[in-house]
Amino acid sequence: MTKQQLEAWVHQILDRVLASQPIEDSHVELKREWLADHHKVARRLAGHANASRGEPVLWIVGVDEKAHAITGAVHTNLADWMNQVNSQFDELAPDLTCDLAIQRDGVTVIALLFDSSRCPYVVRTGSSPAEREVPWRQGTQLMSAKRRHLLAMLLPMASLPQIELVKLEATAHREQYGVLLEVQQNFYLEQPFNQTCSIPMHKCSLRLSVDRLATTELCTSHDFRNVTQPQLRCSEDLLIATGSTYFQTLYRNRLECDQELLAGLKSNPLMVVNCFGVAGRDRHITVEETIANFRIEREQVGRWFMSKWQIRDEGTTPSLFITP
């Protein structure tokens, strides 16, 4: 995840806080201030990372969710604070992959992005006879991991297919009552030739943002393009793939228009975050890209394009040469 994508994600969360809307992302934790109890922080971070099972974990300091307010984070020495938190772990702590100071409404919040891919994480209790604990987060509740939680952490994660975005075309057209946004994406799904996976649309989500002008609330799902092939069967709401194959998604929505949105569409890259949920798995596949602006044609207020394909003729299958 780039710093630009992280900042856009944080602003989307702050928008929800100010609108008194719940934060439904289980990978996000909001803190009003820096906590001084480093053991308590380590235990909560370990539980959060263990339950995330490889997905990034985001903490934002300087946000009071109960008061629906952005309070700002006071200055602290982050390196010293993290060293004291990490000292509470046994052997290994979640890796802080990015920290970012973000200005909002005259105050600064601090975003901390952690990698949870090396779970399980163990903390020292500082007492006996139980000297160590594997914490687990269930919703907002923190507990010691049970046997089923340990099994969930230790099950192989390699059985999930890999999904790569290979082409995206997006346009924004000005209409009488707003802006029509259309996004067509082509993906490559890679898995063993004898493996079959099902991806139901209700387990998928699409997050779009232009600068910090997020359309998250309007862009919660999209449709698969109907296809029937030997390796792929697709309806609008279900994809079933055997082996490796290509598939497409299509998103279309009309957005309420204002001058800030129009200016953002014309001059900013499009940040795209796709999440695919595979039936029978409790982890999502996340595909993120930042797409540069493309030349605008008549009646368009925004256009974005990327492709890893080199198309020979319209209507033919793509070659596998990578475009520069």
C-alpha cells in the first residue's frame, strides 16, 4: 500500500467518524490518544494482528470515535513508544510498515500500518504460571486465543488464489443531475490447474477514491461480467473458476456532483481497492492500484486507464507482452 492510498483510506474513516457512522472494518482501530500502558497496547495489537491473519492492520491515533470527533495526536517519540510496545512481545512483534502524519481540520492524526503476515504473535504476561499469552480479538472484545483460533491462524494460507489487476478503464461523464462513473476491470486469477474456487459477489467490495474525495459509501459492490468458458463460469453475482483464468468486473453509478468533486475527477489519479472473498475461506484477497489520469474525451470530466496487455486488434485475445 502506498502512502497516498493509506492517506485516502484514513480520510474515508475520518469521514465516517464525523458522520457518526460505525467503522465496519475489522482491521481498523481508533485511539483518542497514545496509551501509556505498553503491555496493554501490545496485548491489543497482538490480538488484532492474530485475528487479521495476514491482512494489514491500521491504527489511527487522535480520533475519539465515541464523541465523533477528531481530537488530534500530541507529539510523541514514535520510535521510543514502539520499542517499549515491542519489548512486551515474545520473540516477534507485528512489523510497523508505515507511519504517516495526516492533517485534518487543523489537527494531526497519526496512522500506523502493521503487517500481520507472521502470526501468531505472543505477548509476555509478566506473571506465572502462565508466562505467555496468544491474544485474540473478537469484534471489540479481547481474549486469550482458544484452540479454534489457533487452528485458524496456523492453517495454510497458500490455498487462496492470487488475483492480479491487468487492465482498468474508468470514465466519469457529466450528466444533468450529476456524474456517471463507470469502471471496467480485467483480472487474472492464478491457482493450481486442479483447484476450483467460488467467489460470490456479496463477499466482494470495491473502494474508489480520487485524492481524498472518497466514493466508498456509493461503491460497495460491483458485478461480474457474464461468461461461460471451460475454466470459468460467471453470472453477475457468482464466479466459479477452475485453474487459472481471466475475468472481468463492471461498476456503474451516478454520483451527486459538486465543484470539489469535479475538480478532483479532472486532476487526480484514481485509487482502487478491490476485496474478493472466496467461499470457504475467512480471509479476503485485496488488490490495490493507483491509476493515472488519461486524456479526456468529449463529455468526460475524468478518465483513467492502465493495461499490462498489448492489444493487437480490437476483439482479439490479448497477448502476454507487457506494455512499457
